[in-house]
Amino acid sequence: METKGHPAVELKKTTLTPKAIIHQKFGSKACFTVEEVKEPIHTECPGLIQQKGPCLYRCLLQLPELSVVSGTFRKKKDAEQSAAEMALEKLGIHPTASDLTPQEAWESLVARIAYLFSEKFLTSLHPLCGHLGATLWRKGDLCGSIPVSVIAVYDTKLFNLCKYINPAVESNPLLVNLYIMRAATKLSGFLSTSEQHLWLKKQSPYPQDISESLSIQAGMLECIQVAAAKIPSSTEKPIETVTLWISAKDYYLDIIAKELDLEDASYVLISRNVGKASSETRLFFAASRSFCLDQSSDLLNVKETLHFEGSLNARASYLSGQCIFGDAILASIGYTWKSKDLSYEDITVQSYYRMLISKTPSGIYKLSREAIFAAELPSSFTTKANWRGSLPRDILYMFCRQHRLLEPVFSPISCPLKGSSESSGSSLKDACSATEEIEHVRGALSTAGAKQSEVSGCTFKCDVKLFSKSEDLIIVCSPEGKFKKQNDALQNACLKILSWLNEYFKNSSAPFEILYHTADSFNIQIHSKNHCKEFAVCQSVRNTQLNMLGCMRPLCTGPAYGMRSLKIEGSDSGVCPCNGSIPCIRYSISLVVKGDNLKELIEACEEFEFEIGVGAVTTDVEGVVMQLCVGQSACFTTELPPSELILASAADSARTLSLLSSKPCFMEYAIALTKLTEPMEERMEQALFSPPLSKQRVEFAVHHIIESCAATLVDFGCGAGSLLEALLNYPTSLEKIVGVDISPKGLARAAKVLNSKLVTNSDVDDVPYAGIKSVILYEGSITSFDSRLHGFDIGTCLEVIEHMEEDQACLFGDVVLSSFRPRILIISTPNYEYNVVLQRSNPASQEQEEELDEKSSLPSCRFRNHDHKFEWTREQFSRWASDLAARHNYNVEFSGVGGTAGVEPGFASQIAVFIRKETMAEVDDELKDADLDHRFNVMWEWNRINK
């Protein structure tokens, strides 16, 4: 025995493995399903075939209360144990919690400390061995003395023992230092302690061979320099980069102590790791004298006796999730399990700000895309093929880890599919539960579990719960949407809770009543007491000025910063983005000093893809891209975004900060649209139809417009103006054309196209549209009435109503036929029954098997577009249109394009043509009496006289 009266190894009790505990508690109700995962080996060399990587395994564990999925492992048994461990953590079951009483834990703590200073321990690869070797180079009493903070941070078993003594160490990990000091006093014949310092030292020297091997191992380090970030406690002082010069015989913590103006490393406290779990990035800060000397005998209430000197360092506290006082050094340096050598990486001011924005869901997504200025967390999850960056589930896991929360708990809920008898008179949204096309989420469920859910004939919802480390419930999200697959419900539930968290972090200074009210719209319930407790430090720092720029900007405030001076170059290729398409852009963003010829490149990307219409980029970027054709480029400027975004992107933080502080600045964007992938809806249609179905709809409308001899036309929901542009290619009797849409981006695109044709050829008499005298684009909702559009000859509404909620689509039908009252109205919408044909023809969907409702012969297919709120069968559309016509004194005729009326499943796009029964004289009388209510805003206008 190396100690007098103290064992060299810790007390142990036999414990069951996590899988054994699961079996003990659930028996046959616990189902372990192991799935083989083949990881691809990617190659950057074109022409080489991508090979498969090593075979890995992951495990789906299904319990009556929940289901979990492990990470990937090389051995099946490791995946099973991991899944069991995750389930126990979510259930709040700690395998060793019932094995140790506080007194037994205290005895084990003493034994563990003794073991850490034993000769047997030194033969291991524990990170503390590296610290022991480095301390042997120290002079005098410091030779061989290890700071208590090092032991507290690097030995997790010791930390867990302290949790059994007092669970408060979870929220205040600095308590572990005090417990170690108290336990060390019981090893007085074996260890030396100091009343003035927080360090421990073995009294008798180590055997010479061990001592030499340790010191040689540490001495192999060459003189190095490591960049670190110094975070002053005063927010009036900027964060700056410092260099740590560490020679071969220096203990790196002594160098950090000098940077903090401390006597030696025993006064340096170390935070838990910041950022990635595998990183050695930590905060180093000073322990106050009162903390060192505080030796309370009341172990369970020791937290009440801790007193700190100096002011709270809000910025450092926010990063670490624990209270830090005084100045702090943010550095990535230390000894690890991977190597006996000192591990280190440079930490700069840019690193700090990247860590700062990674505390928010939007920031995590931005960093995953390496596009801090361009990317935004999307508002909806459409398809895995369209999604870019980290998936919602992965972002939520990262968020929880960043804020020291338990992993999110998912509770899937299955609901039986409704039969045709219920759906025939109601929304097909109820009959078809999957309103969005979503592929399987990586690691969310095993293939077997997914197939089981499909065969079961159920739809799924998913609740998400967030818990603190002390297992207090913080947030519950219970989305209302239903999905055919459990994965779909899980991903969308994650995105719901992430979206609300984003709103919270943008407005964390707002009264909680307002924040809780906004949670209702996300189907979220907040436990206010626990929420305030967990995010108190967060709220404090986000209400504090974080930089020296002289203006308070909230963190990651919003996606747009005030676009201006837009300039577009290049010829119009006619290939333009629309909702659901995937543009690829090349962009650069620079910081420009007003009045000077100074420009600093902040961010650039050669190939950046995103989906239009889901908020995956800032509104400024999407608004400009919507106005471009493939091959065109644009340049525009904006006001400054939040400063932490600039500093997180800028490679030269010092120069950038100098420019920001010198003169007023603005941001300059240069964007080029290099290629475009059409939306899934159009790709499905093009697989079957030539010309494309969208062109057939336009041609149908143009044919009726020509036949009607109409002089005035209004296109409800004109979007990017595809019909209006097509009308300029045909000789018609039209004199006035109007487009109405709620989307400014779509209208901007329509204005650009129309302006290009009309202005260029306005003096030419033989163009097809020579008779058109006026073209106007209005911004407004087509469910609102504007008297300026009353009594037009013809109205069109092509593939618009399905993008509205059903009640809004019905409202539009009533408003357009009762108030706008065009002589002829053409409405087209997808025929849901035709989806089975389209989706079978689409190679991307072949792996997704169709389901057949047990109560209905109607296959349950995905909607054609993620933005569709409903899609009607022929019978539903006929009933809606016929009832509408009868109530408003119109006749209605049914037709369509794509397919044949008498052949199942009918037309791909079904069309209703409404014809008013009144005479022109009656319309003139109505027009005179029409309410002069102008609710639409003129976005763009052209007339032949004024040009």
C-alpha cells in the first residue's frame, strides 16, 4: 500500500451494464434493432468511383415510453450499449446512483485521489499523466505540484463522485475543487496541501525511472507559440489575441497564469470544454483568495459559502455556461487521451465570435454551411435532397450540448389514417397526411423501424422535450402536423422548436410574457421558472454591449439589413428561379469604408446552393437571386449587419475592427447565378409531358383569352409573371393587363421581365402586343378586394389556390366572384389523383413506396410541392367550383391539361372556367356602384403614352 491507511484504488461496487438494466426493467418490451451503416469514402478526384468505407453499426432501441438511436460503432455490442445508455439517461435512471450513498461516495473520492497519485496510475494514458510530467520541471515547492483545477476538470470519475455527495456541482462545477481539497486533507500522510494555494503534491518522490520517463516525455516538447483570446471582464474593453510562448521546460498553466497576472498555476481555474465535445478549448480564469481559503465543514451546503472577487465576466460566462469572474483566457491547449504530447490549436478573436454565434440555432446552421452572411435557418424542412447544411435534429442536439442541457427527448405518436368516407367531404390534407416530401433522416430511425411504420397504416406526430442537466423540464413542443413517417414528424418537430429558440434569442430582452405568447404559434409550452434558471446568464450577456463599435446591436438579429443600390448585369437567358428551385450562386461580401477606397473581403463562396421559398438565405440574397437569370450577376449594398457576424467571418479581426471603428462602413455584395435545378414538381411533370405541364396551362389560358376578345385581364397570384410574359408573344385584343401577388420577390422578377420587353420595343408597331396600352403589377392579397380591378373581362388564377390554406382558398373564390366579378375566370389546380402517375415516373421517388389506405382505394401520395397546403381530387374540385358558381350566378365548365378527361386518373392539372351570367349593362351599373377601396400597392407600372 502506498498510503497510510488509505487504499491506492477507489472503492468499487459491481454495477450492471446499461443493456442489462434495460432488460431488467423492461424485459421483452425492449426491442434492440441493429442496422449496418456503410460509410462512403469521398474522393475529390473526378472520374474515380466512390468506394464504400468501413462497416459500422447503429442501434435503434424501442421502449414503451420512447425510442432512441445510437451513434455509429464498429461493434454491434457497442451500439447496443450506447442506445441503452441514452435511454437510461432520458428516463432519468443512473446506473450507479443507487449504488453509492453520499458517505460511500466521499470515501470513494478519497480513494480515487489517492489512486491518481499512485505509481499504477502513471502507467496509464490518462491526461493527468501529462500534467504530472510537466510539473516535474517546475522549481522549488511547485515541482510535482498539480493544480486542483486540473484534477477536477480532467478526471470525470472524480466529478461524478462529487455529484453523489452534492448534486449542486452540476450547476456549479467549481465546487469540485473544494471537495478535492477537503478529501486531500484525509490523505495527509500521502499528499501535501497548501493553505494558500489550490494544489496537491505527492509527499514522497516517485521512483527515479518513473520520474525520468514522465519528465522526458514532457520535455520532448519544443518551444511553441499558441494564439489565445483574452476576454476582459469589462465589456467596454475589446477581446484581443494574445500569444502564449511555451518553452520545453514550461508548464503551460504557469504561462497562462502570467497572462492573468497571477502568481502561479494554482490560482488558475479551468472551465469545462467550450464548443465541440472533443475539443480542448477551455476558459482559464483566476480563483479569488476567498475561494482558495474557504474550507467549510458543511459539505452539502458548501455552495452557500463560496464568495468570488471581481466582476462577473458576462462574455466568458455565456460561452462556458458557468459563472466566471475577472479576466479570462480562451485557449485550446492541454493533454489528452490521444497523445502524450501537449495538444494545442490557435484561438483567435474570430474563433471567439464563431463560438458566440454557435450558441444560437441559426448560428449553428450558418457555420455548418460556412456561410455566415448568406445562410439562414430554413423555416421549413422540405426534402433531404433540397436541404443543405446540418439537419434540424443535429442542430437541436448541438444546441442542447452548447447550453449544457440533456439530449432532447422525442415522443412519437401514431395516429390511424382516415378513410375515404371521412375525407370525401373534407380536405385531402386530412386524407393525405404527408404534406411534405421528406427523406429518411440520418440516424433517426433504422430501416426496419421505418418500414414497420409504413406498413402499419399510421400517421405520426412527434413531441419534443428539453430538460436541464438536473432533469427539470424546460420546453415542450407538440406540433399539430401529421406525417406518414416517424422520421418526418421528428425532423419537423425539431425545426419547430429551433425556430422558436431563434425568435427567443433575437428578442431575449423582451418581457417573458411576450416571448411565451409567441411560443403558442409554434405549439410550444415553456416552464418559465426552469427556463429562466437555465438561460439567466444568456439573457444577461445578450443585454450587454459586446463590442467597442459604439452602437448596441442584438446578437444575430435578422436576415436583412436594408438592401440598396442594386445593379444587375448580363443578358436575360430566360432560365429563372421560382419557389422550390435550387439555384447555385457564386458570391463575395466585402466591408467598404464610406468615402475611402478601402474594401476588405469578409466572405466568399464559389458554389452555394439553397432552396427558394423556405427562408434558407437572408431575404436580401433571395430577393436579388429571384431577379436574376442563369448567367447574370448583381451587385448591391446593405447597412452593417450585427458586428459579431462580421468578426466571426473576417480572417483579419484586428484590421476589420480597425475599419469598423475608423469611419462609417457598409457591406457590398456581388452575386452571380451560375446554374439552376428546377423544383421537384416541375421535374416530375417534365418526366411525362412535352411541352411541360406549366407551359400547357399557360397555353390553355392564352387560347381562352384570345377567344374571349377580352380587353382587360387580371392574373390573380401572378408570381414571377410567366403568363403575363407569355401574353406578350401573342396577338390579342388586350389593352390592359394587371398582375396581383403577395410576394414582392416574385413581383420584382415579373417587373424585370416585362420591363425588358415593353421598354425595349415600345416604339415598334408590329410586335404582337402592340395593342396593349397599360400594364400594372400590384402587391396585395388576392383575398382582399380592390375596386380598381372590378369588372375585368377575364381573370386567371393558375396553380395558386393550393398554396393557400383551404379556408383562404374558399374565401378567394367568394371574393373574386362576388366583388371582382370578371366576365370569365379561369382557375387551375393540381389533380391529386394524378400524383401516383407523376411520382412513379420520378426516379427520385422510386425508393419511397406508396401506401394504400385500408379504408380507401386512393393511394396516399406526397403533394407535388412542399408549399402546397392541400391538393384536391376531381370530385372535391368539382364540388367546390360548382357550389361557388351556383352561389354567385356563374356557369362553370371543367377541363384540364396533361392527360385525358375520360381516362383514369383524369387531367394532371384540372381547370374550371367560370362564365358570368349577367349582361354588360348590369356590370357597368355594378362598376359605378363599386366601393372605391384601394387595398393594393402599385409595385410597377407601364403605359404606352408615358413609356
